[in-house]
Amino acid sequence: MLADKLRKSVLQSAIQGKLTEQLATDDKVEDLLQAIKEEKELLIKEKKIKKQKPLPEITEDEIPFAIPENWKWVRLGEIGIWEAGTTPSRSKSEYYINGKIPWVKTGDLTDSILKSVTENITQLALEETSLKIKPVGSVLIAMYGATIGKVSILGIEATTNQACCACVTYKNIYNKYIFYYLISQRDNFKKMGAGGAQPNISREKIIKTIMPLPPLAEQKRIVEKLDNVLANIDELKANEEKLSILQKNFPDKLKKSILQSAIQGKLTEQLATDDNVEDLLQAIKEEKERLIKEKKIKKQKLLLEITEEEIPFEIPKNWKWVRLGKVIELISGRDLTKDKYNNNYEGIPYITGASNFNNNNLIIDRWTDKATSIAVKNDILLTCKGTIGEIIVLKEDKVHIARQIMAIRLLYGNFDYIKWYIISQIDKLKSMGKSIIPGISREMILNYLIPLPPLAEQKRIVEKLDKLLADIEELKIE
């Protein structure tokens, strides 16, 4: 995202001294380093800290970029006291139950001020382990796993586990400048931690990391500038995320809108030259009677009369509301016992449910020679129990379907119009099937309403939809 790239760029500019104006009135950075040296010596004398091993001199080869004249490259170990915590024994419940002392884990770090944690420890754990309470203002960095480089500033007194390294900065170091510098170096820390089974950076690696150090006044100017700029970038990122969601969802919403317009007769021009829809209904009736006579389909039960209250929207004058059962044959599925199917690629494919549906293709993993509930090529398979509302147009010559599936077979008319209509109704069909065990019955499908246009109009609608929906597919963002 642009916001993420911009954030990295701004942080990089800040640590190179390019984000703020360098002022001649600033104290010399050498004076700052001298003050740190004196503070460190006093803390050692008072036995508040131990004397450190000298850190390696910074070589020219280590320096990645030029910095202003009144800045100086230092190692992170020179600007604060860095310590990792520990995890009290989990076998001792008295270390955790009713604990009141915040104990920070890497998952608590959020690149912001940390004011709450997910777990506390007891005073006993503090007394019997090497844990130390870190003061408000300590800078924390994650050293292990996927969270490497995540940071926070303590807004509360807290202890940490061994995966968190805490820095208590010296007096002339602005903790928030260190906080921003650590964020700017996250990618480098991740590279430093790569290579092992469990990625990690050690305290030793952290304190040896070099950092450009400005005078204290300049540190504060940089932080003030970053606070303002990064707040704007955060707002940009939030807007980018909203836009990304809109872009991702837009094609599907547009598709639904176009399908709705199509089934309402608003997508195409109504022509006076079209046949009367009553003629189509008569042709369907005759076709059904022929198939019944030839014993290719069974005679249906009478469908329910359509009431005014059921009609969801107006349709053109030469269209008619009918029950779906008027124009289709509905084949219900039937389960097979284990002894009637195999996994040996023998017989007719046996489709048991939504797990066999993969976009517009079937995953076939069972076969049978005992097929009775047979769907054939171009039937619309609809999952009706369990995971309901999944559909696919059958490409195979024939399959046996289990009771979780129904096959919708057009008796007479434009197949693609019926297909698109059913697709447009998927959300409604799913809502109809909500119960303790989700399911839609045979009667629900047969008595479902469909707006029926003349055949010529069905064809025009399909031609229009094919073109528009193909264009919409190209809008989709992977």
C-alpha cells in the first residue's frame, strides 16, 4: 500500500536528518554523549547498573548513509540500559493466580504506548525470579518469532518475558526518538533474525546496532514532526483499506445489481414484436404433458396459487409471475450406503454435497453402479442441506446426487435465463434455509416465484448479461 511505503520513506528521511531543519543553536552532540558518560559512571558507582563490556568501535563499513555534522553514529547499547525479562515457571500457579504486576509478552506490543497487558504475575514471582519492573517510558522491542521488531513504549510499570528487550534510556535521550528509530529498522532486525528454526534477535545484536544520534532538541523536533506526519499517514492507510474493501466488494455488488435489473426487465428494451408470454406457458404445458405421457417425468402435485402479497416487484406487462415448478423438473438426491459406492473410478460419479463443489467444477472422489437419483449434463445442481445455496451447472454427462443436493432441469425455455435467475436468488434461498439444521425443501424450490419473460426477451437478457458480467469479472482484484 502507498501508506506503508510512505511511512518507511518518512521514517528514513527522519533518521537521516532530512525531515527537520538543523539549528545552529542546538547543543553539540558531544556534550550529550559526555552527559551520558557521566550519568553511566554515577549509576555504576551507586551500584544501580553493572559496568558494561566496551562495545566495538564503529567502522566506516558499517555506516549506511551520511548524517548532519552535529549528529553522531553510536551503538544502541550506548544510549540506554537494555534488559530482557523472563517467564516465571508455569508449573507454579502462585506466580500467576491473582497477579497484579503487568507482565508483557511480544503479542502485547502494538507500535504505540502500551497501557494494558494480557497477563499479570504476582509479587512472589517478582521476588523469586530475575524479573525486574521497568519504569513508565521504557522502550520495548520484540526479539522472537513473527513479532520481531514490534515495539511499544511503556505507559505503565511492567515486567517482560524473555522475548521482550526493554530499554531505559539515559536522561539526554528522548525515548520516543528511539521508539521511531527501532520502527525504521524493523526490516533490518527481521533480516538479522532470519535463518533459524525460530527467528530471533538477541540483546547482543540489538545493543551493537548502530544509530544516528542528534542533539536532544533535534530529537524532539524529529518526534514532533513524525507524530504529525505519521498521524496523517495512518489516516491515509485507513482510507486505503476502506477503498481496498470497496474495490474488492464492488464487482460482486455490481453483479447483484445488474442481475436484479435483468430479472425486473430493466436491463433490456421490451419489444412489441415479442410473442405473448401466455404462448410460452402453453408450450411449456404441452412439453410437460408429453414428457409425463412418455414416462420421462412424473406428474407433479398442484403448485400453490400466487397471491398479490408474494410478488416482490413489478415486471413488464408481457411478463408473468409463475412458480419455478411450472418450468422445471426437480430431481431430489438420495444417499447411498457405503457398500453401493467405491473410490476406484468405476461407474457413475457420486456427488454428496458442497465439498464436491469447486467454483464451476466438481471434485469427484466417489463412483457408483447403483445410481438412481441421476442428474445430467446442463442440470443446475443446488446444495439444499447443510451448506446451502452452492450451485454449479453440471458438465459431466450424468452423476448420482445425494440428498444434500437437488438438480434443477429446465423443461422448456432459455436455460441461461433460468440459471441467472437462480443465481440472483442465492442469498434469499440461503436465508430461507436457516434453521438448527439448515435446509431448503423440495416444495420451497417448486413453489419459488420467477418472473417469466417471452423467449425472445429471455435471449436478449442473457446476451446482455453475458457481456456485462464478463466485463465485471475483469474488475475483480485478486
